[in-house]
Amino acid sequence: MKLKGKVAVVTGGSRDIGKAISVKLAKEGAKIVVNYFSSETGAHKTVEEIKSLGGEAIAVKADVSNQEDVENLKTKAVEAFGNKIDILVNNAGGLFERRTLQEFDASFYNLVMDVNFKSVVFTMQAFESIMSNGASIVNISSQAARDGGGGGSALYASSKGAVSTFTKAMAKELGPKGIRVNALCPGMIATKFHDDFTKDQVRINVANATPLRREGSAKEVADLVAYLASDEASFLTGNNVDINGGLAFS
Ligand code: NAP
């Protein structure tokens, strides 16, 4: 149990990659604040699963692109588990729709940038004052940040590019305060994200072009998050770690 005694906040922690992260961190001994936005049932199921494993968790609704909601998430986390957070996983994100340049408007721009990037900035800002010495922040960026993403995902890819760059800047700023900041750049991971937005044939083509010849799983991402969150990764900060089956190297 490499996270015993630690408290973790996982944004978008109710399903898919976020759920796998919540459950994995709990299995490693952390108490979990499972944030959700629309998936209330999924959040409560995640909490029940963690409790059935002997862990502790609460579910908190918050739109992480909204600063008031983020403050409320912090308040609820402190009420449940005290004034010290050891792990913050900024997982919430979304593509929303595939659109080309001429199809963008200001509201779509704001939606994509706010959910993927503003959320990371202001969640880190809100939680910084209660992050413990030795704390770890893990931001879920994307392979799209490296390569511009698939068709119609330019704004999503750019928002993730911002997450990756912000991660490096914050590693420098928060390192002297004893807080590590890393990001993951997952390739194609089998979740609702691609069920919703990627054609089956494209998924098959990407898997065939991947040296490991398959999509990744949410569990594989969660295992890497648990490592980066743990003291085993105590000299790692400012990294954007690729997890893509060898599809691309940086
Ligand atoms: P997903 O199945 O689409 O899940 C998205 C998650 O984000 C859900 O838990 C959702 O919560 C949450 N979320 C969305 N908007 C939110 C908001 N305003 N406030 C709070 N939570 C919000 O995606 P996934 O595949 O699990 O992806 C998780 C993360 O990995 C995302 O950041 C995604 O960009 C990134 N990623 C995924 C892949 C992939 O291949 N799947 C690859 C690279 C990066 P609710 O359901 O409660 O609304």
C-alpha cells in the first residue's frame, strides 16, 4: 500500500479513466474525494466500490471549469478528510465535438478550453494552500498535446498542450514548496471518450499502427498515476509521461 494515510482528490473520478484512478489510489491506501459533474450514479458506485474494498471515499459534485464549484469541492474535501491534501489528479476533460476551424465559435472555444485547461489552472490554485509537503499533482494531458490530435480535435489538442506546458511551469514554481507536478500523455485508451467521438475503423487503424497492437486500458493509466502520486516517484517533477503503447515517442 504505497499511498497509505494519504488523501487524494480525483476530478472526473466517477467513470472511465477517472474511476480507475480513484479505485487504484484507494487500493493503495489513499482516502479519495471522487469529483463528478453529470455522472452522479457512477460517482456513488465508485464510492461504494472503494468502501467495499475497505477504503474511505466521498463523492462531490462540481463543475471544475467553475471556480465557485472548485472552492466548494475544496471545502467538502477538507470537511471529510482534514486540511491536508497529498494527491490532486486533474483528470476531468472532454472533446465535446469534432469541429474544424470554420466551425468554431466563441462558446465552443470557451467550453473546450475551460473544461480542459481553466479547470487545471484554478483547481491547482484553489488546492495549493492545503497541499502537503511531499504532495503530488498529476494532470491528465494527451498524446494530442504532442501531435495536434485527430481530425476535428484542434481545440482539444491545444487545450491539452496548455496543460502540458502549465505542468512544466508549475513544477518549477511549486517544487521549492515540496509539491511535485507531472502530466500523463495517454494515447488511445478504450473509454466512452472514443466510443462517442472516434469511428470504429479509426480505432482499429490506430491499434494496428501501435507497436503493442492494441488500445490502452483505463487501469494501465491508473497504475501510472499511482506511481507518480507515490513517494517512489519522489525525484520526478515537470514530466509529460507518454503512455501510448509505443505509438509515438517524444
Ligand atoms: P470520458 O470517458 O469522456 O470522461 C470524462 C470525465 O471528465 C468524466 O468523468 C466527466 O465527469 C469529467 N468531466 C467532464 N467535464 C467535467 C466538468 N466540467 N467538471 C467535472 N468533471 C467533468 O474521458 P476519459 O477517456 O475517461 O478521459 C479522462 C481524461 O483523460 C480526460 O482529461 C481526457 O481528455 C484524457 N485522455 C483520454 C484519452 C483516451 O483515449 N480516452 C487519451 C488522452 C487523454 P461526468 O461524467 O461526471 O460529467
